[in-house]
Amino acid sequence: MSINYQFILDTIGDEVQPLLSRGKVAAYIPQLSTVPLQQFGMAVYCLDGRVYTTGHAYEKFSLQSVTKLFALALAFAREGDAIWRRVGREPSGNPFNSLSQLEHERGIPRNPFINAGALVITDILAERYVQSDIALLQFVRTLAAEPALDFDRAVAASERETAHRNYAIAHLMKDFGNLHSAVDTVIDSYCRQCAITMTCVELAKAASFLAQHGTVPWNGKKILDASSAKRLNALMLTCGTYDAAGDFAYRVGLPAKSGVGGGIVAVVPGDLAVAVWSPGLDATGNSLAGTMALERFTTLTTRSIF
């Protein structure tokens, strides 16, 4: 049965309008606190190349933790299962920047999508590349077919100036022997990584390789084998939306990765990738309107993994 994605996206765009004033921007990063609250964009990228959009789908926004997905994909493609000796694959059940769990588990982060895990992945990339943030940026540019993608340097500087908790996490892991590079090197690279900006259209296209079993749909380039893509999708489902992953899976039913910039990207394996952006966050750090939009999307399209 053919699905009228454009009608569905326009319907969702209308339905989420009342939610746009209810969330809160990520004020703990000063530069993000200046983003106007009442914005919403959504884009669907189908594996056959069709694109559907609504709202501010062509507006650039800071990816923040969404970049952890691409960093993990790059590290996994280069290092394989060796990365799991330094980071786990379990939901944390704690805030993404928690220190207590990390100390209890002796410097081994629960998963690659909490801050501690992302810093380990950044460290792994730093051991392979001279500038891991540039390597990641080039990787994302390739996935999105957008050579002009770049960092927002004001956001990167703002994050760097307020990275006290991430410094604490990095030093704690360094003390346990699970961070090999210099702490400053890892933090600098991580802050720039999080400041990569994209539109919903670019983000959905960049993530579409995970909907096509690890292969970029528009040029056939294999990023991951099918088994590895399956494993990354599983991690997105169980760990990709902070400590709300269980509720998100219940409501939306798709592997997804969110960020405090208000973006969320999700995939329907074998079918499409979908990205949403609205900067107002709920209490768990996920986009309030974005989460509802994805819930409505899977309801109205009957497309989910369940």
C-alpha cells in the first residue's frame, strides 16, 4: 500500500504546534540557550531517494549527541568488536553525564551513547586519526553527500567553556586506564564533534545507511556489514535516547539517536530514515515535539520495527 508521506508530515506539523512552547532549550550550553524555541522541522529520506519535508526541515541545527551515532559507526567500521573491551552495550538508566555509575563500574561506560562512552569512542578515533573531529566531519559529509557541512565554532567554544562535567568524566576514566589520549585532546575533539550542524534532510540522508543494512543507498558504498548495522540499530533502540530509551521504544518503536540540540534521527530498516528537530526538550533531554512527531509518524504510517 502506498503511503502519502507528505500528507502525514504536514498533519504531524500541525499537531505538534501546541507543544513548541512547552519544552526548554539546553540552557547549560550558553550558545544553545539562544536558539528560538518555537521551531519544528521533519524530513523523511526513503531508500529509493524520495524526500518529504515539513516545517523547518532545511534549517541548520547543532547535532550534539546525535553525532555519537556517526562516531560509533566510524569506530566500529575501523576497529570492529575491539571497541567493546572499553565500552559496554547496556542501557545506563542514569543521566547521560552521570559520574557515580562510571566510578562504580571502574571507568567502563555502560554504552557508547552516554557521555562517558562517547569520550571513549572519541579516544579510540584519536588513536587512529591525527584529528579525529575532522575525520568524523569528513565521514558525515560523505554520508550526507554534503561537502560543505561544518562545525558551528561558537557552539563548540561554548561547550568547551562549560565542559566541567565531561572533564571530570574524562579524568576519572583516565585514572582507571580507559582513556589513552590526553584529556584535553579528547575533550576538544568531542566538543567540536557535537557542534556539527545539519538540517533534517541532511541528517536523514546521512543515517540512511543504517536503514539499508550498512550500505549507503544512493551510491552503494558499504559502511558496515549487515550484522554490524543490525547491532548499531539495536544499540540505538536500547540506549539512543538517554535514560528514556524504554519509554521511547514503547511510544515510537524505532531505533533512534537524540541530542540536546533538539534533533532526533530514526530508521525504519529496509525502508527509510526520518529526522526531526525542535529545540524544546523534555525532562530527559529529548525533543518534546520531536518525540511526539515520531510517535505520530509510526502510528499514522504503521511503520515500526514491531
